[in-house]
Amino acid sequence: MPVSTDGDRLRRLCAAALIMQLGAACARAQRTAPDAGAGAASGASALSTEDAGASAASSPAPPVDGAAGDEVAPVYPRADGAPEPLAARLCEALHALPARRKAACCGGGVGFHAAAECARALSFAARAGAVTLSSDEVTRCVEAMDRSLEGCDWVSPLTAPVPPACEGIVRGALGEGARCRSSLECVDGLRCEGAGPTHAGSCRPPRAAGPCGLSVDALAVVTRQSRYADAHPECRGHCAGRACADDVPLGGRCEAHAACGRGRRCVDARCSEAPLPPLGAACLGGLCAPGARCVDGRCAAPKAEGDACARDAECRAACVRPDGRAAAAGGAGGVCAKRCAAR
């Protein structure tokens, strides 16, 4: 399916956001935010009760502690104690599980992953009453991640994709005007305006005009919510060239899917709301329904490990030739297989 502008930007800046947060936390003495100790001590979790989320919506999240002098502190401060069990379970599936499975397929150590940072930030947001998680939805996400990582033919130099069951499960509880650290903390339809990896913002409706796409959402990055802008749009229309713009109407001329608005796409240079085609059908502007991908103009299922291929797009991970070169370099003669490192 088409990926939002925010989703593209999220993947490009994910590494930078994590480095900024982790580096700041390790390199400088972090002062404890006024609310962090109280939240941890109370043990009150908004992870699975809808009533708790409803009451929290009327109460703003505690403000971020101001940095002293030139100190740069992450927007989610360090807190003592173990993470919330449900948050830890979700983050384990999103980060640690694919890292372990890839290491088993490729050999070597597990290496760095962001499970601990994910659990820390998500636990802080939950204890502040800013987000809720459903145990049932987390279970479905964990099971979907486990299934998607079976075998080794999914392994590539890129991060393993997140199944649809894992998207949209971090639900915000803060209403308009509330202090927030992430758009995920705001109720659907609101955005955490002004927030970034090192500073808080406030929950606001999407803007009609003005700048956009200028910051990274720290919690969305570590919880891998690449489509969070669907529920928390920054603009009433869409973000184009770092500025909010009106959506192109149906049938209007377009150059990109995002210009047509959420739920629509650019097909043959015109905005359309036609459904995405299933397996076997002709691609729609290069797009297909979930579970299929566009190969040579038609929607096809990814081929299994060992199947013949000519390019990476045909396989779950990569099309590998006997000489070790990527089959995409030209010609057929490849087979679908894992690729542990970039070539």
C-alpha cells in the first residue's frame, strides 16, 4: 500500500533519532523529570484498561524537565525500575526477535537493537497515562512477527518489515492542548505539534498551512509505528516540500500518491480511490493489495526460498545468483534466498 510521507521520513531518520536519544542519555547526567519517580513508584499502568485511557484524555502529560545550560536530554527521560511487562513484550517482538532470528540465519552475534530503548520510552508514556496498549492486540502483533520471521528467506540488510497487526496499536489518551512527547500520546485526529527527540509539544489538530516534516517522532520510531500519520496527520491535506498543501481532488492531475490524500492514490497521473488490486490482477500505479507486490505490471505473491528469479522484487528478501552477485544486475539465473549483508 502507499506509504505516507511521514512513514518514508520515519524510516530515513530512524537511526539518527535513536543515536540522538541514546547518545544524550549516556553522555550526560540525566536529571530526573519531576513526574518520573512518582509514575514509577505508583506502578499505575494505562496499558490495558480503556477506562484509564478515557480519564487520562482530560489530563495533560507531565512536562519535560528543562535542560540545564547546554545539556541535551531525550524527550523520554530515564526512569528507574523494570519496564512495564506489556511494553517489554511488544518491544521484544519488534526489535530483539528479528535480531536473534537474523543472527541465527547468518551467524555471528545479535548486535545492537532498540528493544530496551523502546520498552523504556513506551513504559514512561504508559505510566504517565499518555498511551494505552491492549493485551490482545500485543499478542496478535507478537504472533504475526513470529510468523513473518519463519525460515531465513526474509533476511536482508534492511530491517525486517512490521506486519499490519503491529501498526496502530499504541493508542493516545491525551486531548487537545495537552502536553505531549509524541503524536502517539494524542487521541486520534490530533498531532503532537512541536515535539521532537529532545523536546515536548502539545496535542493540536492538523494545520491547514505552514511548515511540516521538520521533526522526528521519538516514540513512533522506537515502536516502529511507520503509519502513525494516518491517525495523527500533521496537515489537513498533505505535506509537500516541507509545507502543508491541499489535497488534489479526485480526478485531478497528480505526480505522487501522497498528493491525493489518505486512502487515495495517483494512477496514470490522476487521483483515484479505486481499490488496490489482488493477486494476479494488473498493478494500480505500481501498487497492489497487502500480501502482493507489483512485478512486471502484475500483482504477485513473493516467491519462496529456492524459486527461480531475475530480480529482488520477486522474492521476500533477495534474488541471488550462483556467482554471489545480485540478480538485479542483469539477466535471469537467480534463486530467492537470504542476503545477510549489502553487496
